[in-house]
Amino acid sequence: MLVRAFRVTDRLGNAFLRVAAWSVMALAEQIAGVEAQVFGLFTGIWRIVSGVISLIAGLVVGVTQVFTRLTTGTARQAAHGAREAYETTRTRHQEVMVQRSAEAELKPTIAEDPLRAQNRALSAFAVILLLTLLAVVVWQSREDNSGGSGSPVESGAIWPESRGTLTPTAIFPTSAPTPTPIPDPLRAGGSLVYAMRENGQQDLWAIGVGQTAPLRLTNHAEDDRDPAWSPDGNRIAFSSHRDGNWELYVLEINNGAITRLTYTPGFEGAPSWSPDGVFLVYEGYTADTEDLDIYIISADPNRAASEGALRVTYIPGPDIEPHWSPQGRQIAYVSWRTGNKDIYILDLDNPSEDAAINITNTPDINEDHPAWSPDGNTIAYTAMVNGVEGIYAKPAQQRDADPILVGRGKMPTWAPNGSSLVYAFDVGRQTQLLAGTIGNFGAATDAIALPMQATDPDWTGIPLPQAFIDSGGVPPNPVTAQPLYEENERQKADGLYGLALLNGVEAPLPRLSDRVNDSFEGLRIRVLEKTGYDFLGILEDAFWPQDRPPEPGEPTENWHYAGRAIALDRDLIYTGLPAPIQIVREDIEVNTYWRIFVRVADEAQNGQLGEPLRVLPWDFTARSGGDVDDYERGGKQYEQVPAGYYVDLTAIAADFGWTRVPAARTWQYNFGAIQFWEFHKTGGLSWNDAMLELYTPGELDAFLREPPQAPTIPALPPSLTPLPDVFRTPTPIPPDLLQ
């Protein structure tokens, strides 16, 4: 409503100024015309008066001559003088007439230049317009300095304004204008640390602000992530799986020494320092609670071993991603307690969770990764709004304040002086670290473009030690530096590629294109290592022959025909609790995607493999529960996060080039259109080009002219949809790897 009012006011103001300008120009022209008429009138009057004066003067001269001659001469002489006076007067009159005629003929040559009148009119208009603009500027400046918030200005009419909670109809709230110039977001200097995924494994990296070469901090064969600078900039706390399960560690930046901080059979991650550098707050999961909660532990390894950790949160539902306030008495964290992710602030002077403040309170939007500003007045965080992930900032003590959009991205970290933020923005399989300031959406600055995906950037004002810079960082691990797989392609004499047999895989046709089969085998082994069993040893589908019709909801140009797709067993979602897989819905821009988490083997449910879930899965079985709403929306979210340890199959598959596909538009009503079980490896080819690697152009044309017809399957009411009883026996090791 405010934006519309501003637009109407703006347009009325523009119309008023235009009418005023036209009026001023017309008035100036009238003034110029009146001036010319008055000047001409005075000129004519002066000419008449001068003529009369000349005539009277001539008569006076003649009469004087006659009188003189009459008094001094004879009558004849008087008569002659009168006649001469008459002739003189007539001659004088004729001279006056000739003079007037000459003046009339000369008038056009001595008339005023019309450009001078136009210039005077334009000058008058310019003066009036300048006075009008000056008055507008003075009025606007007085309103800006009055201290009121005023109406929010629309920024390019791209992002509508949001009021109160972020509603699904508003993509982003309007950023408030600022009267100050945009500062350099990286002016604070210092150093950045982050975790980067390379060859399916995460290490810690650092880069000095203003430098171009990032330096590797860790090179262990297991994952290192969640880095956090200590307040003095000399240490980095992080989580790692290097000793068999997820624990907390501290890295000394001056010498590279790493010290283990926690010794528990569970899971620890996402550490954050207290402002005095004495304690760490983190998220933890144990078999006793089967829930993610917030804990505090000493940063001194000896004290941590003797005193243990203090549990802070107890309410059911994951509590994750804590961040300690600069004042030291508050902790911001993310909680699922109300069925979605909101950001809460817990006061350590009153550590009751019932007293924790929900500062976002958006039932339809999930927020995460809170970060306190250095002055403790503002919290930046990530939120997914209408499928677009963005960085927002909000006053920490004003629950009802509207959040301000900073930019598109995730996982913000503040500059040491609080003037700007750095955050991650993913572009495909790469990440850019961007820098922006509050109130200047769209003015982000590239901090660094990374070759792989990166997470959890953190910023300190302390520069990297010169000795560490001179060393060039730690070298890569020889094991993890090797490619994940090597594709052995064999092209036939006719230029086509064949189909390779997937050894030990159960599927109707366990074959893939010879150009992608090795990547699948590498993926299969990696999933075996991460889950503890051969999850990909059983597939619902692999290669499709040309006479195999697609199911309703599946595309006709299906990548199974090209030997570049695999399908998981979709019925695994019906196999009871705990289900071997959990499916998480992700709405990204206009598409719906699915992220698959595979539950690790029972014997590894002590934290040895995988990690706890932080998201609510999607319950497809609700489609057949009898609830019409659940049927129409294609299911619903779980009411609570399942317990246990899982691995992100979607992320592992992407490491090997196998990507998920979006659901079709009809997925809510057509189960075959959901497509959560599908993974493709296109290799950058179009479907036609991929088909021409297996078939001749004639064979492909024949297939496209008469594609196989999909069978018609009548839909059942949701209450009558059968729940198949699927028996699954996972193989511990692929049969072809038993040698």
C-alpha cells in the first residue's frame, strides 16, 4: 500500500511540475508580447508628438517672418513674405512627411531582434524553475532530517516490500535507502577461513582479504569443516571426522598444531567462540537423547576433559548452528521446536528455553546460520523465500522489525568492524564469496571465486601470519588429490559406444553407457564406504531398450534410453521405520527437487558413519492416509526429524557427476512425476547427442517417429492406494569386489 501511495504521489508531483513549467513559459511569452506592444505604443506616440512640435515650430517661424516684413516693408513685401512663409511652411511640412516615410521604410531594419525577446523569456523561465527546484530540495531535505522512517523507496520495482513476517507472496523485503555512500565492503581487511569440498572431501582453507591465492589449512583424508576464528585470530575451532566420528578440534594458526577437544561417541559440530575465547558453544547429538542440542565446553583441552560439556537446550527437536553474542551473555541458535526452522536468542542469565526469544517467527519460512554483528545489535542469517536463498539482517532486540535483504547467498559472516558481510553464493558446482552492506542490495562485491563448493566462511580482523603465507599452505593429501574415478571409454569401429555391464548390480537391465559406467562404479563404492553396505547394488532401473515405454509422468526423451540414468528403488519409502532412505523436499526457484539421505548400517549408528539429520523429510505415505489436503499437496512434512545417522546421497552423487532431476509439474497428483529416485549423468550433452552415441541417426529417427506408448494405469483413491511389502537384503560388499 505504501509503495502504491508513493507511486501515485510521485506521478501527481511530476504532472504538477510539468503544468507549472508550461504555465511559466506561457506567462513569459505573454510578458514578452506585452513588452513589445507597450514599446511600440510609446514609439508611435513619440513620433506623433515630434511631428506636431515640428509643424508648430515651422508655423511660428513663418508668422514671425511675415510680421517682421509687415512692420519693416511694404504690403507687397508683406504679401510676398506671407507667400514665402506659406511656401516655407508647405516645404517644411513636405520635409516632415518625407522624413516620416523614410522612417517607416527604415523601421524593419531597426526593429529589435526577436531572439532577444526569446532569450529574456527563457531566462525568466530558468530563474523560476531554479527557484522551484531549490524549494523542492529544501522541503525534501527537511523531511529526510526529521527523524521519521518515511515511505520505503522501491528499488527498481523488482522486490516487493515485506511487512511483519515474510509472506510467501513477497520474494524479498525492500531494502531501506541510505544517505551515505556505499562503503568498500572489504575495507576492514583481515582474513577469511572456509571449508571447501574437493574430490568428495572437505578441507579448511584461508585467504587474506585483498590477496588472490587461497591457502590450504588442513589436508586430512577425512572431512574438516565448520571453521570459526577465535576472538584473537590465533586459533580456529572446527569439526572433523578424522578420528572415527565427528569431534571438535582447535588449530593453531601460527604453527599448524591441531588439538582434539571432545571425546564422545556421538556427534559434535558447528562451534562458536565466547567473546573472551575461553569457551565454545556447539551442536551435539548423543545416543541417549537422539536429538541435536546446544552444548558449551571449555576451549582448554585439559579443562574440557575434566569438566565435560554443559547441555543448554532440552526441548525436543533439533537445536543447531549456535553463535555466541559479542557481549557474552546471549546465544543465537536455530530450532525446529515449532515445526520449522526459526532463530532463537537464549539469555545465559536466564537459560530457560521457555524464556528464549523467537526473533524470526515465520511459520512458512526456514531461517538458519545466524551471525551476530560485532556490536551485538544485529543478527544476519540465511532464509529461503519463494525458492530464493538470501542473506537478511534484523535488529536482535526488535522482534517486530522487518528484516533487510543484503543479497542472494547463504552463511553470512560479519566484517570485524561490522560495516559489511561476506557470504557464500553457489553457482553450479562452484562458490563465490561475496561481500555486501546492509541497505545496499544489488551492490555486492566479488571477494573470491572458488573452483569448488565452499561453506561456512568466517572473518577475522587479524591478517594471516607471514610465515604461513610464505609456506604456501599445507600440501594436498596424496590420497584425496587423486581423481575419484577414471572413465575408460571404448569406441567401436562404427564410431558408436557400447553398453557396459554393471557387475553384481540387480536391475532389469544392469547396463550403462560405456562413457558413464566407471563413474557409477566409483559412486557405488563410495556409498558403500559411507553407509556400511552396498546400497546401490540394487537398482529399480538402469538402461532402457527402445521398446520400453515410460510410465505416466516420466518424460519421453528419457535418459535411461541413452544409458545415462539410474533409478533407485522408489518403494524403499514404504518399508517401515526406520526407513532406509529419507526424502527432503527442496523448492528452488520454480522447481521442486528432492535430496536423498541414506540411513547408515545399524552397526555404524554410534556415530562412526554419517551424521544426524537437520531437516524434516517429506512423507509421501501421507498421500494415501485419507486426508484430502495431504493427497492434493503430494504428502506432507514429518512432524519430527527422524533419529539416527544418515549420509547425503545427493551430495555424494554430485561428486561423481550424477545429478538429481526436478519433479514434473504434476508431481502432487501423479506419483510417477515425483522423480526423487532418478539420477542422470548427461556429461553436458543434449539428449539427442547422447542417443547418437549409441544409435545411428536412422535408428534415432525411427524411435522418435514412433516412440513407445506408455501404459494407462488407472488412479486409485488415496485411501485405496496399496502399500507394497518390499523385502530388501543389503549386500555388505559388492559381489564383484569380494576378490
